[in-house]
Amino acid sequence: LKETAIALEDTDFHKHHGINIKGIIRALYRDVLAGSFVEGGSTITQQLARNLFLSKQKKLIRKLAEMILAIEIEREYAKTEILEMYLNQVYWGHNAYGIESASQMYFSKHASDLTLAESAILVGMLKGPELYSPFRNFELSKKRQRVVLNRMVRLNIITKDMASKAFREELVLATRKKFRYKAPFFTSYIVQQLIEMYGEKIVYTSGMKVF
């Protein structure tokens, strides 16, 4: 799982000190061509800084703050700690935050027991947790899994045979659990209104009270 996340999200994770200059230049070039923010070029450490301390608005001032925080995080913590923090707080869709929560939700197992195939499915979701959820679109989720596996092959992390075997592995998804409310229709309507107003992450993790 760790190697899968690094392969897809931040290939040079063990080499940089919080920011990846090449990645930033590449992202800036694509942003200029597009005339807007289309690629972030963020390292895992930058993503951690953003998720913990900043908003997700694509503004230059936020990007600068993200870079500064990433450098400070790298000064204070070891790479293993940074990766652990990242995996334990990142959003995996369907109100699942952190890899253990995601592993239990999608596969009913501990994160330490995930196979290569399952790890590739979960890491592939990071680009768009709701979009690539195997619960919502299994075929699209499998396409992302192939992208992740092929990336790992190119980086010589796994062999082509390992990738093929993982892609063919039958995925046994957990039974999706649903929240139960005393007044389900009314409460679900209110929850949807709140999500539209504040976003799913705030609604489910801020501890807000609604009267």
C-alpha cells in the first residue's frame, strides 16, 4: 500500500524535502497552457499540509503557504511518519477518512491485510474518491486500478506478471453500510443541504450540531 501510494502520488517522495521543483515547474507549465489551475504538482507532504491546515481553493497564496508548511513538516518528521499521517487522514470517499477506515469500508479487513489488487483500487481512488468508488462505478474503478498497476511496473516496483495477476484477482467488496436516522427522509434531505452549503468533509468531521 505504501509503495503504491508513493508510485502514484509522489514518485520522488524519498528524495525531496517537502516540495518537488520539477513537479512544480511541470504543473506551472500546464497551468499556463490551460490558462487556469489544472495541475497542482503537490507532493505527499504538500497534500498533508493542505489537508491538515489549509483550504482546497486553488489560489497562489494558498499554494505558497502549502509549500512553506510542507518544508516545515519535513524538518520535524521522518518520511515514514509523514506517509503514515497522510494515509491516516486522507479522504477515501463515502465518509471514510484514513486508510484503516477505507479498508474496512470497502473490503472488511485491516489495512495491513490488503492485497496488491486492493491497494491499487484504493490508491486509484485518491484522484476522485467519489468518482472512482467501486461501490458507484466498478468498471471505472478497475480502469484506475490498471493505471496504478502499470505505473508500478514502469517504476520497477512490481513485475508485469504481478500486475496482471493483481488485475485478474477477484475483488470481494464489503456490504456497504448506511447511516440510519430516526426520520430518514427528512434527515437525509437536511444532510444533503448541509453538504451543498459546507462540503461533505465539514459536515461529517467538524462535529457541527444542527437544530
